[in-house]
Amino acid sequence: MRTKCGSNGKIDSCDIRVIRADCLAWMKKQQDNSVDLVFGSPPYPEKGIRYQGRLENRKTEEWVEWMLELTKEAVRISSGMVLWVVNGSVRNHRYLPACEGLLWKWYEQGGWSERSCIWHKNPLPNRLHWFVNAWEFVLAFKKPNTRSRFYWKSIAHPPLKKGTQSFQQRDTYGRRGIRKTCQPKRLVRPRDVLKIPVGGGLLGHPLAHENEAPFPLKLALHFVKACSQPGETVLDPFAGSGTTLQACMETGRKGIGLDVRDSQVKLAKRRIADVEKN
């Protein structure tokens, strides 16, 4: 599916494609550095329907090996970052450290990564487990010997207070005073923890609820703007309801969404068409 977005003062045009394909097989056919950013939410380990059509639960080790191969291909075809929104799972009262396992395997094989970011969402009540996570990892991978493409000013915001406090140099007695400075034009760098509410119509589009594991549009907008520039190509190997593709449309990026399930491909196309219409 290809759709053109008209000029609205922010963007000129964008090219959105939704493709029904297995993401690993599709990426193996692509050239090196053919996209500028890879951002998506892989299927969680030991959670329901598997991405490759398997209904049985997959072992944590199998998930790590599968994601390791997939991450290698994503890093190869991306000229920028590869970001996975994912979390570990709990089964039979036992935590499955899939994310930590993926990072360690990647490190053992000489891969490069950034420190993981945390997406903090609404705490969900759960009386079955004592330790309940209200957050998920955003794992960041990149090519060796490269600096991360992080345009922090695109997501920065002014400080809450006009004045800031800074310490003076110590005097001969070792005392250090505090002076007040005013920096009205200073921007605040984003933190490693993103607080984004979810549910109740906060996901960015009504059709997002037809996917079994949607994430909010604000999360995709944050990383699409921070790790790519207008006109560049963003790939989501797990398109789902098309949240990343909508973020590309709203920020002037070219988007490619992959999903192995025909139902999700149709869902993403419906969402893109509705966003373009409105």
C-alpha cells in the first residue's frame, strides 16, 4: 500500500508501505544501510500467539536466538539505530530474563548497543504477582564504532523554571556557594525514563485497540523524531496496527511496516487510510 500525504506546513510528502511478509526473511533480501531507523515491538517470549504462527509457548532460549538473528539483520540494513520495545515475562511464578539474555548474547558476539531506555506506563493492578512492572525496556542496538544518531533537540522542551542554580568554585576554606543564573533559551534534554499514559483512548487511534499488544503513538513519535530526520525511511518489522507508520506520516518520514499476519496488514492499511482521510 502506498499513500501520499499532502502538504500541511510541516511535511511535503511521505511514502507509507505495508507489506505482508516474515520480517526476518524480508530483511535478509535487503541491501546494507537501506533504511535509516528500525523501530518496533517484537512479540514477547512465552506470551500467547507466536509471531511465526506457532501457537505453543516458545522457550526463552529460542526467543533469544531468534531475536539475536533478527537484530543482526536489522543492524545490517539500518544506517542508524535499531530499537526494540519489549519486556521479560513471568511464567509459573518464574521470571524469564529474555531482554537481558538478548543483550548479553549481543555483547558476547561483539555487538554494540546503547544503555536501555525505560518506558514507564500506567501501573496495572495485578493481585497474582507481588512484583508487577509498570514499565518496559527500549533496547537500542547500533553498528560498531558508530555514534548514535540522537537528535535530542527535536524532543527537548523548555525547563519548568526560568532560573537555575549552579555551584560556585570552592574557596580557600573548602566552602562552595550557590549562585542563581537565568537561562531562558536553554532546552532540557530528555531523560532515560519516558512517562506515557496508555489505555482509555490514549493510544493515538481507535483502531489500535484491535491489536493484542498496542503501544501509544506518543512512544513511537518520541523515537521517530529523536533517531531520524524528515524524509528518511523508518522500518517497523512488527507493524501490528500501524502505530509506527502513523508516526511516520505525522513527522514526514517514509515508513515500511511488515507483518506476517494478514489480519494485521489489513488493520494497518485501514488505520493509514483513516489518518490520511482525516
